[in-house]
Amino acid sequence: MSAGLSHMSITFQVHKSTIFLSQYPSNTLQTLVHFSLPHFCQKRHSSSYTSSSPISFQSLNQFLPFCNSNNTADSLVFINSNERRKVIVGLSKIIKRDQGYILLGFSRKFCPYFLVKILKLLESRETAFAFFKLSFRNDSVSLMRSSCVAAHILAAEKLRFLAQDMVSWVIRRIGESRIDELVDFMWASHHEYESDFSVLDTLMRAFLNADMSSPALEILVRMRELGLRPSLSAMVILFKLLIRTGDYGSVWKLFSDMVLKGPCPNNYIFNVMILGFCKRGLLSISESLLHLMGKFRCNPDVYTYNIVINAYCNAGRTTDALAWVCLMVGRGCKPSIATFCTVLNAFCSVGNMKEAVDVFDMIQFVGLSPNIVAYNTLMNGYIKARDVGQANVLYEDMKKNGVAPDGVTFNILVAGHYKYGMEEERDKLLRDLSALDLLPDCSLYDISIAGLCWAGHLDEAMEVLEEMLEKGMTPSVVAFNSVIAAYSRAGLEDNANEAYKIMVNFGLTPSSSTCSSLLMGLSRKGRLQDARGLLFKMTEKGFSIDKVAFTMLLDGYCRKGDLAGAQNLWNEMEGRGKFPDVVSFSVFIDGLSKAGLIEEAHGVFQEMLRRGLRPNNFTYNSLIGGFCDCGNLDEALKLEEEMREKGLLPDTITFNIIISGFCKQGSMKLAIEAFRDMQEKGLVPDIVTYNTLIGGFCKAFDMVKADEYMNKMSASGWDPDITTYNMWINGFCNSRRMTRAMMMLDELISAGIVPNTVTYNTMVNAVCSDILDRAMIITAKLLKMAFVPNIITTNVILSHFCKQGMPHRTLMWSQKLSEISFNFDQVSYKIMDRAFHSVQDNAEYFRGTSGKSLFLDFLMYITYDYFSRNRPGQKKSPNILELIANGSSGS
């Protein structure tokens, strides 16, 4: 093309539409659109548009309208890196085909006709939708309407799926408050482009894609009023959404509507409903639907039975699942191999190998042949049951029957041999594999190293790696990753780093899993600076770093409470094009919530929603916990309701958090209501649930109710743990029932539970206020239990000196502790400050020696002596009598 063409003019014929043109000023209402391309054509021939230099992510903005708006930087967050890459490739192809003038026209104004042309030129639906998400930069009325016109045109040109994608995205962006505005506009403008059914079907599916069941049902009503019959596939999606959100009333109304007005329910509809109710744990409804199918001339097929059988297996009712297999056979429906593998896996998971073998034999009885999945499942069951010999027999039987073992088979057997010390069998298997040439040598070594790692023999795994290197064999990245991950999980991050260095020295390029494993080890140990440095070095060297690695490090910062570091990493993550996913957002929200920054956590949550990401249970539980900790139960309950509306079922953790929130506020009646609601929802309370309620009643001094729920906990199969006993002991101590507290302490020890520092400190705090004789007896018991004091013990005793009119002894012991470099905390300094002011305000405090003061001195000396003996470079501790005598003479 000659240079003179850089100033050429282009003219387009544009479709006349009064609805579309009415959006623009009168001086633009022309049939012809005219513009010149000097700027674009100059770029078209520059190196930035050649194949050797592709379009960069940042330069995407030049093809989009509103490039100078404040939303420019935000548009990239709505698509992932793979989508961006596809858009860049697609735009490059358009330019190479000399059709870049369309891009320039669109970049100047968001014109639906230019947009449709570009979307069609991008060829794939995914790429076209990604470009539209980039282009839709704000939720203004004009942009919404232009996008709707584009969707009309696409539907008219038989691109209805892309049209549905676009409308659903617009719905998500504009929010529920403006839904009616969108529907009215699309309905008013559709006659020029598509039929009544086409536009209503697009709207219905768009609402379904956006998880909005109520508007979708309204569209369905409008279709019925016009005498239109909805498509069966749309009804399937609607059923799935209604069941997922728990709107069972609408489910049955919709089903009745289909029966009366069509389309008539078929097997697929029934299977969707049965699967949905099974996932919600409503097996009785699922069974009823299966039996109802015959009335609608639908016979349950293998998929129908498999859904119910799988649900019973997941519910732990494996015997009932097997009964359904027999019923299925009796009704003339032949089970599939998947049917048997499901039941087989369920029996193996609970260690019932007798029934598992019977199910395995049934496979051949019904005329099927066991496949590799069935063999591997039964083999894994034998390994878990420690019957490695039988697993080996099954392996030989598998080979005789012509079923070729795969990598899973070898992993199961080798791991079992390593785990249970059957080295001869392991070596025989590896030789067998090598001789049969079933796997390359490197894969055999990979399996062997992985097996050693599973068995916890990490040093031996490293020796195998070194042996390979000595033989001139280069281990695979998989082998190194197994060792690095195992070392990191075991907290041996230095060993993991050594394996990583060997890996790099031998020219192997670390994978994203390598980096994630290394960062996991360092982050868990709190070595965040080292982890950050490693991340920077690996990035500099061009190694593969994915968002999982960033999330690992982000979790480390949040666990340590370094939220400034977490925020910096968050910004860096986005700056490097690693846009956070649901897991990353959830980790950050959890960290902020636990730090008490609930407003900031909620802001990140809203940003997550704005980017089109769907929160999971962990996300909601973190936020609910944050609001409960801040005492905002109303907001916590709103979030729990929002979970249900979005199809997420509150789990045991959710209810435990809410119950804890009520208990902290002393609202035990509401806590019990939440507990009952939890059970009505089919959730089983765990030990945390019971401990929370027992603790709440103990704090409210209602030991009768605490005893009642202790009995309920035992009846439910939960044994009291150290937390349960600590709360009981604390409750009795607070209510001055020391004899009962001691009985609970004896019961704790009899149950084989070891008291912890919370137990000791609770008792120490109580004995300091108790009558002297009993206090001495209890203290003697504590000393026999190898009582180990900590900072809380120290604060408790120092505080009691003040409470009992001896602030000067608080100061004296504080001085003694400071001489051994004791690490006081903020509570310690507050106690010392209070003691100092008490001495200053009243110099006439009793300074004599009493039985109580000697007892407190005795407790304090035990604490002092422990810290003195366990400090670096300690000296011989002074005699207790000298300390007490010196203290009594004044300080």
C-alpha cells in the first residue's frame, strides 16, 4: 500500500434505526458515516503491528471507546490472561486482513454495528465475548442500549448464544435495580431484528446465566401470555437454578406449568430435578420423582439410577445404594460400569472389603467386564485395609484379564509397598514394569520417589534423586516437585530449597508447582521476606509463576497479620497480570476479617462481586465471622441469607460462627435457635458447636444448661476434649465452686487428656482468690502435673497482688523478672502502671507478711524460677526464702 493511502477516507453504509439513532445528537443523524485514518494507517505500517511484535496488553485500549475514561484501567480485570491473549491474536488478524478501519471507527464511538462486525471477525464466541467485556466500560443508559441493539443484530444473524452472553453481562453490570429498564428497551426495539420468541428466549437465558431466577420466571410468564412455548433446554437451566437456590415452591409450580402447557417433561428434566434434590440432601423427594416418571411415559434410565445411587453413597448409606442396584437390575435397567465403581468405591472407603469384593464380582455377573477404574478402586481399598498381598494378587489378575495397568495403578501399589515396608515387593514391581517396558525409566523413578515421599522417607527419596544424577540420568521436574513439596509440608523448608538448587543446577526449569511448594514451606514458617525474595528471583529468571504462588504468599502475610505486606503483594500481583481468583480474594478477605478490618474486608468482597467472581462458602464464612467478632450480628445474618439466595448452603462452620456470635453477646436463646435451625437443615453439630454452647452457658453462669449440652454432646458420639474441660473448669471457678472444678480436673486426667496452659492458668487465677488451705492443696496438685507457666500466668499473679492490696509486691516481682530479661506484654505494663499509681496514691499499704502474701510469693517464685532457668545463659536461681525475706523488708 502506498504512503499516500495513509490519508485516505472511508465511507460506510449504516443501517437506519430510529431507536438507535435517537440516542445521538441531530447533527449525527446521517445515513453515511465518514472519517479518515491517518493515525491508524501510520500505526498499521509501524513495527508494533507486525507479526514479529504483537499487540501488547496495554495497547488494547486504543481499540476501545472511552479510552480516556476513569474505567480504562478496570476493563482488563474482567477477562483473564488467556482471554486477553485470544483478543490480541484476533485483533492482529483483523488488522492483517486490512479491516482495521472497523476498529478505528469503533474506537471513536461505541457503535453497535461496528461492534457486531468486530465480534463476527473475531471468529470464536469466547474471543468475541471477551472483547465485548473489554468494551463495556460503564453502565450508562446509552452504552446499555447500544449493547442491546448489538445483541438484537447478533440474534438476527443466528448468533443467539453470543447475544445471550452479551445481555447476561450487561445485566450483571447494571444490577437488579435496572432490569426492568433493559427488558422494556429490548422488547420495544426487537421487532426490527428478531421474533418475539427469539428476544424473550435471549432475555430468559441471560437472566439464568446471571443467576437471577425471579426475572427469568417473569419472562416465562410473558412467553406464556403470548402463547409461546419455552425451549426445553432453557427450562432445564431454570430448574437447576431454582433447585440450587432452594426455591422449591417455584420448582413445583414450574413442573406443573410444564405438565399443563408444555414442553412435556422428559427423562432429562427428571434427571436434572433428581440430581438437584440429591445435591441438597433431599433423597426422599428424589426417590418420589423417580417413581413418578412412569406416569409421564418416562422410564428411569441408567443415569437416573446412578444419580440416586451416588447420592446414597455420598450420604454414607452404602447398603441402601447396593439395594438400588439390585432394584435397577430387577426392573430391567442394566447398570453401567460407573454404577458399580461408585458403590465399589463407597465400600472401599469405609473399609468394608467383603462387600466391595461382592460388588466387584457382580460386574461380571451382569455381563460387564471390570475396567481399569474398577481394578484401581478395589486395589486402593486393599492397600488402605493394609492387605497389600491381596492388592498384588488383584494386580496379577488384572494383567491376566488383559486390562493394562496405568499410572494410577503403579502409584497405588508402590505407595502401599513403601508405606508398609514391603521393599522386596516394591522392587519386584518396579523391575516388572521396567522389563515389560510399560513405562520409561524416568517415570519409574518418578513413581519410586513419589512413593518414598508418601511414606515419609524424604531422605531416601533424595538419595534416589542423587543416585539418578550419579548414573548420568536427569530426574524429571515431577520427581523434584515430589521431594520439594514433601519437604515443605514437613516444615523442612531449607531441605526443600537445597533440592530446588540441585534442580536448577542441572538445567531443569522449575514449574509453577515448584514455586508454590517452596513458598508454602517458607510462608508456613513465617519467613515472608525469604519467600518474597524467592518469588522475585524466580520471576526475574523467567520461571513459571502462577497465581497459586502469589496466593500462598498472600496467605502467609494474612496469617502473620502483616496486612500492609498483604496489600503490597496484592497490588504487585495485579501489576504482573496475575489477576486474583476466588481463592485469592477469599484468602485476603479472611485475613482482613480476622484482623478486625471488617469494612475493608467487605470492600474487597464487593470488588470480587464486581469482577464477576462467585464467592464460595469459605468467603462468606470469613465475612460472617468478621461481623460476628465485631458484634454486628445483623449484618452477619444478612450475609447468611444472601448465601442461600445465591445457592450456597450454609455449612456447619457457618452455623458455628453464628452460634459463637450469639454466645459472645450473651444471647443464649438465639444461640439455641440457631442450633436447632442447624439440625433442621440436616447439618450435624460437631464438637466445636457443642463447645461453643457449653462455653456460652458457662460464661452466663448457667451450669445446669452447660451440663445438659454436655450430655447431648456425649449422646451424639462426641467425647469432651481439652477445650470442653477448660470451659467447664472456668465456669466452676468463676462461680466459686472450686470443689467441682477440681473434680473436673481429675476427670480430665482420668480421660487421658493432658492439661494445657489454659487449664493451669484458669486454676491459678482461681486459687489466688480462694481460701488458703484449699488453695495450697490445689497448687500441690498442679505442681504434680508438671505445671508450665507462661506470660498469662505471670500477669494473673501480678494482678492478684494488686487486687489483694499488695501493689508493692507487684512492682518488686516485676523488677525481679526484668533482671532476667523477661518479655512483658502490654497487659503486664498496664498491671505495673496500676500498681505504681496505687503505691503513689496510698503509701500506707500493708507491707507485712501474711499467709496469703506468702502463698502468692510462692506462686510467683515458681513462675520466676521457671523463666530464670529457661533463659539463654541462665545463672543459678536465688533461694526462695531470701527473695521473700528481702521482699518483706521493703522494696
